[in-house]
Amino acid sequence: MTVETRESFCRVCHAACPIEVDVDLDDNRIVAVRGVRDDPLFEGYTCIKGRQLADQMHHPDRLRAAYRRAPGGHLEEIASSSALDEVAERLADVVERHGPAAVATYTGTGGYQNSCALETARGFHKGLGSSSFYTSVTIDQPAKTTAPGISGWWGAGFHDFRTADVLVAVGYNPMVSSYGPVGGLQGTNPTTVLRRARDRGLKLVVIDPRRTELATFADIHLQVVPGEDAAVLAGFLRVILTDDLHDVDFCEQWVDGLDRLRAEVDPFTPEVVARRAGIDADDLVAAARMFAGGRRGTLGTGTGPNMAPDSSLTEHLAVSCNIVCGRVNREGDRLESGAFLYPGTPRKAQAIAPRDPRTGARHRFRGLRGYIGEMLCSVISEEILEPGDGQIRALIVSGGNPAVAWPDQELTMRALRDLELLVVIDHRMTATAREAHYVIAPRLSLERADVPHLMDRWFAAPYTNYTEAVVEPEGDVVNEWEVFWGLARRLGIELPTAGGDLAAMEQPSDDDVIDMVYARSRMSTTEVRASRGVIHEDKALVVQPADPDCTARFDVAPDSMMTALNEVVHQRTSAERLSGFDPERYPFRLVSRRLKAVINSLGPELPNLAAKGTTNAAYMHPDDLAELGLADGDLVDITSPTGQIRGVCEGASDVRPGVVSMAHSWGDGSLSDDKVRDIGTPTSRLTSTTAAHDPITGMVVQSAIPVNVTAALVEAG
């Protein structure tokens, strides 16, 4: 065996941890994967998922060819080029009969880990003239993209973690998820980085119904009732504004609506918030004062509050906390991330005026419309099922698993089965792939060139990386961009990118496509390739002065958000507005969570990760289990006002009493949960696209769901 060590970076999730890969050159196989110890940013850190890349690459069930649905209903192998020929022919027919918008794509988390998949999908839509472009962004954190438009934004962004004196983390856990919001702790060696920050004096507040791994480091942990984040943040703002702890000079120069905000949060006294959120009033006050008392630092939210009721309002209040405390980068500050793969637009110390982000095409349901160039996943199933002008008839799924990821699983499965054409690009036969007319097998991460396009804006230093393919592809597999490029060529349409029409190129390489997609990056892709694992302090972004004639100001009290806040004032709990809610029938709240050994639906198929668990257990406080007469490993039926799943209960003292904590995107499309111990269950079956949604983003309530828990009467077969 001839072994050679090659450097790359992991793309299981978006953290982009640099890795050393031992390759058996004789058999073109991965022998081992480990972190790069001398990397200046990660210092050898990798997570358990990334260290399983060899198993992922060489798994016996990995798809290594394309498949099509045969007349008898089974999937049969077909050459990938032939599959694209047939898909293009069928897409042309759909466009001719129904128009371009009848063709939709969905890019899931897997697609986001490929630096060219998303942008080539986006370019395909532009060339086709279809507005039906969907991604996983609108499933779990859409308010992150709409909130800046509602309140306004700061040209140089909020403070970063590297220089923070204080951090407030609302419903996120970067120790497991490898992600934090802008200004928060990222997944770059998170435990070591956090310990160093605590040693230099960082104060940490965590707001979460679980005592998460992050919360164990906190100075103050507010273990809140799920869904009450908006009330808690309104309480924060009341303390800050009542005690005049805000940045007066900054607000006078840059902020409108402060007096109205002060009046609207006035009902959220510490005592009122404490009763609603199930926390101590003195702890709330101490946490708000701790945040306001820091010189630098941010308050940020994660998928917990973003998937819960009042998600847009919660995000607006979080942004407002940062605004009123003046937590923005000022002229002369050096920014944490280099953002090398994005245009070199000057970061100016000035406000950007509010503007309605909802400028996209209109949906046919609930008055919703797209934003940031995307349509809303909360509506896509209805857009597939509802006849008439605008109905979606064909769907291409890139690196996603809608069968278990989209809200309202029963509706999702009906929609997927109603499509005239479903094409899935995936290396696994997922629940969605099993419904497809065509399945196209992609090259996996170590078989392609890439740049760290997601973390490029979030790295904790002006750092970048690049990788070429480190092994040859296994089988008849294609890169995701090859699917959209190949379809565009066959359909005779353009595929616009930053560097021009990709469809005009004859069989480009991965590097050709990277050059086209990132043609406007502030660091040339040639220099990026030469900067593998390098920190460029000399190229750090420095905040520029405001334009002398800038008159833009934040609005911390827009009508839409103050109306939503007023509705919260008159509720006893956030669950009251949910259709069918009855506190006696549904005494528990089910919250979303992350698990260290999986990312969404990826992981349990690999042996070392399966050893960590083959189901998304329903974690509950031991006292709740005892009261219900349950023991670890018992099957339970979990019922919401709109659906039911079966789960495997496990006691967890870090979970607040009255809470069920479960990971999402498990299970399959069967709706029966017969194999719940082996594959888990999708919590999306407990949700409904019509029972509760955010009026701004269309976000379906997928966390803090009112549920009842009972012992299962029959063991799953």
C-alpha cells in the first residue's frame, strides 16, 4: 500500500475545518482523516462527523450511478449523460405547457457545502426565467435575512467575537452546531476559543430551555420556557432603556423610533417576563445589565428562536438590542473575517436605511412573497399541489431531503408524489430520492475542488483556504454544477454567473467554474489557491468613515414589529395563537436541537456515527418521565394540534421540565414510524403550513410546539 497525505478541508458542514487525508494511491481509497495541527486558525480541530469521510466515500450503499424510474415503478441504472438528456427533454415540455415558473429547484444543506452548487442553480433559474428558486435558508432562519431590511443595517456590521467583552447567545449552541450568528462564537475550534475568551474576561449569557454545552460556560443561564424569547428580549430592552444604559450619542445620530420602542416595551417588566418565561426576575435584570455594561459584544439568536413563534419579532428585538447599545464597528476598526470571496465593497461606519426585503415574486397563498431572490419553503408544497397559473410541476433537489426537512410532512409527501418530474442529486437513497423520477449521483467533497464560500464571511480571522480533488471519483458521478450546466446546454439557455455565461463554456473544470462564480471576489481565485490555510492580517478589512452626506438611520420601532409586539403583550404564552392550542391537552413544548454526530439527515448511515445513536431521541427531564411512568428507551406518542409522531424517550437533566427536546430531519417518508428505533422520526409531521406562520417570512412554527406525550400502546414493528 502506497499512502500519500494530502491537505483539504471538510465539507460535511459549513465550518470548513482543514484536514489531512491519507490516500492509498494503489486503490484510490481514503485511509484516514485528521485535523491539520499547524493550521493557524483551527489548530488541528475537527469534529467527529468530518473524521468519517472515508466511510462516507467508500460506503457500500453510496450511489455511484444515475437512476431513472422504470415503467414498473422501480429505479433502474442509467448513464448520467442519458439521464440529463431525458430530464432536459421533460423540462422543456413542462416549460412549454406551464411556463418557466413551473420548474423549481431546492438547494438543501448538502448543496450549500459545495462552493458552486448554489450559484449555478441560481444562474440556471435566471437563464430559464423561473422565479421558483428555493433553499433551506427559508426553512429555519429566514428572519436573519429579513430583519436587516426591516430595521436598517450598519455598513460595517456589528461587533465580532474576537474583541467581545460580553456575548448573549439566544437559542444556539456552536459547541455542537459549528455555527453562531454574526458576531457570535463560530465553529472554529469553539471550545478552545471560548475558554481563551473567558480567560481574557468575556462575560457570557445563554438563553435556552436546555443547559447546553455552551450554557455550562455561562455567567448567567436563563433557562426559559420555549417560545418566550420575544418577551425576554423585550424585557432586556426595557431594562436597558429604563436605566439609560443605551448608547445615547449613537442613538441620537443614527436611530429613529427610540421613544416609541421605549413605550412599547414598557409592559415587559422583569416580573411580567419572569412569569411568562419561567425565570428569575433578578437574573433577567442582571443579564440585561451585563450585556449593556460591556464595551464590545453582541446579542444573537439561533435556530431555536428562529423556528419558534414570533421569529421575525424576536430577531428584530435582538438586532435592536445591538443597535441601541451601539454595538457596531466604528471607523478604523479591523473586521474579524476577510470576506475574500465576496466583492470588496467598502465597509463604512454608517447606517443603511430600512427597505422592505419582500421584493420577490408573489406566492398564491397567505399574501406571502419571496425575498433575497428566493421563494419560501413554507409554501412550496401548496404551490405544487394547487392547480392553476403558477403551479410547480417539476422540481430539482440539490443536496437536500425535503421528505423529512420541509414543514408539514404529510403535505410534503403528497406534493412530492404529485410532481410530473422530481430529480434528486444525492449520494444516498434518501426518503426524497426514493420518490424521484431521476436520481443523479454527485461527486463527494474529496472528489472535487472547492473554496470555503460560507465560512469566508464568518472565519474568526482574515483567513481563506482552497482544495483540489484529493481522490478520483468513484463511478459515474458528476459535480452538482455539472447538472445545471448540462441542463442549460441542452435547453439552449444561458447560465449567468459573476464571470459570465457558464453555459457558453465547453466542459469546464471545477476550477473554471470557481473562477466564474467568484469572478468578483476581492481576492482573486488565483491568490486564494495560493493561500491554503493562511491568515492575511495585512489584508484585513478596515472600517471606512461614513459618507459626509449620509442621512440614513435605523428604525427600531417599525409598525409591523410594534404591532407584533403589542400582540405578545396580550398573550399569556406564545402558544396561544397556534391553531387548536389547548394548554390542558398539550402541556409540553417540543423544541428543536442539534446532535454532535449528525447534521440534519446526514450521519446515521455511517457506522461510527450510528454507534452514537440511531434515533432522534425525545429528551425529557427525568421528573417528567417519572410522572408519566416512563423509563429510558420507552416508546412514546407525541401529539401536537396538527400531527403525531412516535419517539424513543430518554431522560436528560439538562432539559427544562415541561420540554421535549428533539433533533429534526430524521425518519423517512412512510408516516408510520415503524422503524423509529432505527431511523428516528421527522418532527416536521407535528407542524402545519397553515396553523401558524410568521407574517413576514412565512416561517412555519417548528419549535416550541405545544405537544402531549403519552406511552405508546403498541411497540413499533
